Amino acid sequence: MNLAELSKVANAMTTPGKGILAADESTGTIKKRFDAIGVQSTEESRRDYRELLFRTAKAMHDRISGVILYDETIRQKADDGTPLVKVIAQTGALPGIKVDKGAKPLPFAPGETVTEGLDGLRERLIEYRELGAKFCKWRAVIHIGPGIPSYDCINSNAHALARYAALCQEQDLVPIVEPEVLMDGDHTIGRCEEVTEFVLKTVFQELYYARVKLEGMVLKPNMILPGADCATQASDKEIAEKTIRVLKDCVPSAVPGIAFLSGGQSDVEATARLDAMNKIGGVPWHLTFSYGRALQHAPQVVWSGKAANVSAAQAAFAHRAEMNGLATLGRWTPEIEKQAA
Ligand code: 13P
């Protein structure tokens, strides 16, 4: 393991002004997104869409530090034959890869899942590194509901995350450690706070047992939010304050950066809340984004599968990348959002 190199990459991934584009939707998930815009999901349409994003050269160069890819995409070539990994690297962004095999039902735990994919992972990591990946992602999913999450669910997922992270570092790949507490449901913001705190404390304990070097990883957590169906919603300020409080309580300062998932927030909400956290400041880590839906929803709708819409879709992607880039610096405002749109 080369810790100096891992630390350099982890810092580059969370460098202020930039953030991560999560473009690692599985074939099933991207089909759902394409269904919503009336586009047939084929290997070619998925390639064309992702190439559109990666060729948004200025935004990629100025605002995107890294791109998380899916297994199919890391092997694909652009329309002109250039590997997509090279298209990304030419913009200065780092290519990364999702390596988990999805959340599967946890035995004797109704409504809960454990993320699988550890068997044969070392060999897959070696191949991905040869294909150009510099970092990896593994997402654990924690549901909140009556009587859940269980300790079994939190512990199983935290243990798997730690085993994954150690294998990545052994292979000189930076692990993105993503324990996502979902916003589905009608729970209060207080319940999300309590569950996220327990999850993060368990994850860092397991990372310690697995001898993961915190300097060479990136944490990808949820923000502290009320459930989407909760009658009492929260202000951006409350969300920012509670998220920072939980992170300060649970995340050691050796971690270079924290890159949030958007998790079903609207794109502007995800930007406003990241900005609110960076306006509060005074934290030992860089706070940035690793958004999927919040960066891609707007360009997907504009594109709608039509070649004639490519430049307009690129402009929509560039706008969201720019707004989130400003949010990493605490320099976003609702006025800038409107002016630039
Ligand atoms: P969202 O921002 O759409 O939640 O996706 C981020 C991600 O990579 C989830 O694993």
C-alpha cells in the first residue's frame, strides 16, 4: 500500500471547488431513469448519454474531481473510439468504479438489506486498476422504519464496508465508504440523526478493526434529513447544523474529505444544503458532493435521447456542476442560481 499516493488521490477527490459525479447507476437503475424520459436503455444509448456528460469539457475540468463509473462504462469507448476512461482523464477528473454487487435481503431481518460483493473482490480491484480506476465505491443501505434498523443490519453492513475499504487500500485504490441512511419514510429528523450517528460510529469502529488508513479514504454519508413523508420538514439551516454536529461527533479529523450523496433531495435542495454547511465551516474535512440524481436529473430531462438536445443538456449539467462547485466554497446563493439558469 502506498499511503502517500492514496492520500493524494483522496485529497484530489475532495478538493475545494470541485466534487464527484456519481454516474455508476446499475443497468436496472439507469433503465428506470431512461424510462422516465422515454428513452430506450441500450448499451449504445447508455454510452451516448454518459459520453455527453464526460465531454462537457469546461465543467468537468473546473468542477468535477472524479467520476464513479459502472462496470459496463469503464470498458466502453466513446463514439470516436477513445476509451471513456481516457475522455474523463483528459478533463483532469479521476475515474472511479462502483464495486459492490448491490443490497440483498438480510436473513431474519424483514425490510433490511446487506450489501454483497466481497467474494473475488481483490481480483476485480486489480482488473479495475489496470483499466484506469483510481478509487472505488461501495454503498451500504440502512432503512428507517418501525423497529429498524436492527443492530444486525448496521453491524453487517459496517463490517462489509470495512473489509471492502481495506481491500481497496491494499490495491492502492481509494475507497469511498458510503453508509446511506435512506430518507424514505415518515420518520423525524431526530430519528435520522440518532440512526446516522449510530451507523457512523459503528462504521469507524469497523474501519479501525480492519486497519483502514483514514487519510486514504473518502466518506460518503447522507445528510441529516426528515423522512420524505414526515409531516414536519426542516430548514436548510437546521439540516446543515444537525449534519455538521453528527459528523463532528463521529468522523475523525484524519479523514480528508466528506462527499455527500443527494439521496432523493431535489437538485437545488442538495446544493443549498451543501452550501449552508460550508457557510458554517470550521470543520476539519473538505465538505463536497458526490451526487447522482442531483447532478443528472436536469441534463437527463433536457436530453431526452435526442442528438439535437446534446448541447442544451451539457449546459444543464454544467450549470448544476457550477452551482455545486460554488456550494463547496460556501459561495452559492439563490440569486446566482436564478441568474445563471
Ligand atoms: P444520489 O446522489 O442520486 O443519491 O446518488 C449518489 C450515489 O452514488 C448513491 O450511491
